[in-house]
Amino acid sequence: MGDQFVEKVVAGLQKRLRPDQVSVHPAERLVYGYDATWAEGLPDVVVHAESTADVAWVLRIANEMEVPVIPRGGGTGLAGGAVPITGGICLNLARMNRILEIDPADGIAVVQPGVITNALQKAVEAHGLFYPPDPASLYMSTIGGNVATNAGGPRCLKYGVTRDYVLGLEVVIPGGEVLRLGGRVMKDVSGYDLKHLFIGSEGTLGVITEVTVRLLPRPPALGALAVAFDRLESACEAVVAILSSGILPLMAELMDQEVMRAVEAFHPYGLPVEAEALLLLAADGEEEAVRADLARMVHRVQAFGGRVVRIANDTKSAADLWEPRRQASPAIARLAPHKLSEDITVPRSRIPQMVRRIQQIARETRVPIVLYGHIGDGNLHPTLLCDRRNPEEMSRVAQAATQIFHAALELGGVLSGEHGIGMLKQDFTPQAFPPAIIEKFWAIKLLFDPKNIMNPGKKLPLPGSWI
């Protein structure tokens, strides 16, 4: 936007917002120009919303002046979803960070979008309750961002992803209209379920300003196993066998040898770095049931050559056992100047095939690829190590990523299990969906956002590019 137009936008915003809520300072604009990827942009204006009324005003001004709006939470996204590639208004929701209600009788919590995921988890645990979704970035990511990307995490193997816990939403759509979708009841088939259109929409339909989530009773016991394998494929096959036998672990996570070595160098945990793969398995529930599930899992993994290297029989030691997995991403970041963290999901029976394909792609493209992820639900995070300053190398990285996406789709999988499409995978959506489906996606988009101001250039392919 030109300087004069920016001045008009700021003047319109400041009719109802304080000066400290609206910034055009170059340093502040720069801070809000990126997320956890290497994608970069620069907003023309940064707005710090503090209420639903603030958001409604921003969307009213933006719609009237046809200015892009990019909602932002914790900035931990891994698909470029919060990067302001079109300029416009970065709408920061971090100040809307209050837990409005925790109701044990109804089994719900009502929160603003800027509430940190771990803060909600700790708050409800004080009431003997449990909020299961736990993305790896839970200490930084916000509930609004979790809803916008339908975030998952290790516990979603047993408990499901964010959408399984959202009962109600308050959203603001372009023009400033406030919609309340769903409510605080567990069952509701009274109308079209519009709230699920916003879950996973990555800010392309409107702005989430309040979330009502379902809570569960907190499980009384937790246990975990760390199992080493000499062959990566054996670890994958063991997980398929566990799940096919009727055991439903709380979590089943995979780390390959390079990831283990990186984590051990980052923070020594005593990981079995001589092994080709490590499985982290967990169970929760009643104490006797947890012990029984752990014993059954030990029996299954041993049939595939798994060696149990650690057993945790209480909540604290189980949490400690899982800490290395949470350190995987920052540890890997030390292996190369840059990394591209991918996120694909395949049917669990095809996990071994997908792992073999990734290994083959790494050899053929000569791109180092380390592997970890939520293997229990087929959600893998192949991470490509690279140096962005080397054009020839980045050409091979692009080739490797493309082949990974193609392999996932060929095996009946999807482009993203939890990170979202954002801007980084946008060009691949025509390969994942037929034109008729993409046309319906755009029809929904334009129903709520007819001027295409909400996070443009994200989630959906550009109009006409898929024909």
C-alpha cells in the first residue's frame, strides 16, 4: 500500500482503537513479518486487538477499504500461514489471552484466542480436568492458532485433534459481523455445522475471537516406554502391529538415529544413539490398565526386535521420558544452516512404505532427510536439511519435497496432518483435490469473504490455477 493510503487506513482504525494498538513502526512491522518457517513478508500496519469489538472494527475498516488482514497468534506456524505476503494489516490476537470460564459441571472451558495452550492445560488440571490436544509448540502456541490449523500433537492418537474438542466459536467475518457458532453442549444437529468450516481454515474465512472447548476427566495414571530398534522399518512395522492388535496407546512417536543424535548433542538424555530408530510409547487410564497396556506393548515390540531401554511407571517419569521428543525440532535446527520441516500423513498400514520412499528420495536427491513424527496416526515429519544460500542445493530440496508430497498422495495420504497448507503447500493442492472440490472451497471462501481480504494467498490455490 502507498504511504497516503496507509495513513487513511491508520486514521480509520484509530477512530476506535488507541494509538498504542496501531503501529506502523518499521521494527514492529518487521517482527510480525514471519512465523516459524523461513517465509517472510512485511505488513503495512500492525494492530493489537484486545476485544471482539476491536476485531470487528478492524474487519469493518479493512473490508470497506479492501485491505488484506492476516490474523496472528503465537507465530509458531510451520506453513507460512501467518506471514503477511500481501502486506496489509497484521491482526495480532496475543493480547486476547484470558481464560473466561472453566465449568466442571458442563465439562467446558471458554477462552480467548490468545490463551497459550499449556496455560489452558494447567488451568483445567487444577480442577481435575484434562484438555488433550498437545502440539509440540504448546508452551508458545495459542488456542486460536490451534483451532485455525486444527492442530494435533502426540496425544491425538488416542484422543483426537483440536476439532474434536471445539464445541463453540465466536468469529468475526469481513464487514465486522460477529457470529456465534455452536455452544457448550456435546450434541447438536440443529443446523449446518458452520463452526467446523472455521476449524482448520487458517484465517481465510474470518477471525476467531472466542473458543468453547470440551474437557475430559484427568486420567489417574500414566506410563511410558522407550524402545530401540536396529532397523527403522522394524519400528514402523511394530507400531502397525500394536494398533492392529487392539491396543490404543496414548502416544506412539518415532525418532530416527539422526534425530536421536541431534537431541543427545542438544541435551544429553542417554538416548540409544547406536540404534537406527527409537519408539516412544505411552498409555494412560486406571493404574492397572496402564500396566497391562505397557506389558502388551512390550510383548509386541519384542516380536519385531525392539529392545526396551526405559520404562516409566508414574506420571512424572513418563513426562521426563517424553521430553527428548519435544526437543527434536530445536535440536535438528543445529544440524544445518536451515531446515524444511514437512508434515504428511498416510494410512497407518502404509507407514513402512512411506518411510522407505522417504529414504529413497533422500538418496536420489542427495538431500539429508531426518525423520520423526506421530507415527501412530501416520503423521510423519520428514525434515530436509539445507543451506538456503546454495541455489543448486535448494533446487534439490524442492525436488525432494515435491516427491515426498507425491508419495504421500499416491499412498492414500494427505499433504498436511496438522501444520496446515498456508503458503508453502498451496501449489500442491490441485494435485490433492479435483477441480470440482476446489471450486466448492472457493465458493465457501467467497461466501464469508467476498472481497478476499482474509489471509489472501493462503490455504487455497489461486483462482483458475487448478484448471
